[in-house]
Amino acid sequence: MSKLTKEINKISLAVISFCAKLLFYALVAVLLVTGAKKGYAFGHSIFYAPGMEAEPGRSVVVTLDGDESVSEVGKLLQDKGLIRDKNAFALQAFCYEYKVKKGTFELNTSESSKELIHILDAGIEGGEQKE
């Protein structure tokens, strides 16, 4: 190989190495930004979970046997349009020490997740139930 060819190879290798590093750092930046956005959205849904609709909302009747898991209750509430995220509900339920209780409940789409948990936590004895 001539001296010129060796120099061209060195320069080419340096350019390729620089581009690879640049691509790697760009990918890391995109992943960090995406992760931060998803993390913020999830945290927001846990600590600030407003109702699905503005006042007055609509009433939804939910009946629980008391045998469901918190995850199943979260899925039921999400399917009925009462909450946005069943996973955030499960974490909130854990924080508020919610235990699934038997009952038929009249819930409203304007109620926050925290309000829903407190109503559901009342169980059979609660005054918020539908008779």
C-alpha cells in the first residue's frame, strides 16, 4: 500500500468512527427523552388522575364480588371508561391500601381515581353504593 492509501484509510476510519459515535449518542438521547416522557406521563397519571369527563359526567354501575384482584378491578374500571390506566390505578390502590370489597357501586366518570378508590374501599357498609 502506498503512503497516500494508508492516509486515506486512516481518515476514512476516523470519519466512520466519529459517525458511529454520533449515531450512538443520538440514539441514547432519543431513548432518554422518550423514557422521560413516558415516565412523566405515568407519574402524572398516578399523582394527578382527574376524572375521565368534566362535571357532571355520567353514572356507571359497577358490581364487585369481592373475589377480584386489584388488577381485575382496574381493568374493569378502564373498560367502563372510569379510569385511563389500569396500571396506574393498581399502583394508586397499593398506595391507598385498597382491598377489593363486595358491593354494587354507582360511580361517576367525573370522579378522580382517588375518589373511586375511596368509594370502592367503603365496601358493603359504604353509603356511596347503589341500592
